[in-house]
Amino acid sequence: MTSERCAACGRESVDARVESAHYTSEGIVRYRQCACGRRWVDVARFAVVAGHDGLPWSGPN
Ligand SMILES: [Zn+2]
């Protein structure tokens, strides 16, 4: 179980706002911005997502 956190303030990355998301052949690229203002790029590869706990991929939030 991996839980990403903001490097600046320690908030859970799941709380970060998704500014935009792009689907690529590699996976989903999401540009996130934390409440503290820090931005980063989050890449979710399909191979990893599909294998997560054996659950089917249900799409982005
Ligand atoms: Zn933050």
C-alpha cells in the first residue's frame, strides 16, 4: 500500500486537487496541486492500476 504525501506540507496526495488529466498509452498523467500550493505530476500506469489488489479499473474520480 503506497500513500503519497505532499513533500512540502505532508498532506495526503489524494487530497490534492487534480488540475488536469491526460490519458496516454502509458497510463494517466495527472497534474495535481496541493492545498499548500505545491504542484506535481502524478503518473498512474495502466499496468500498475490494473494489478492493484486484483480490482478492475473503474476510471478516474
Ligand atoms: Zn502540500
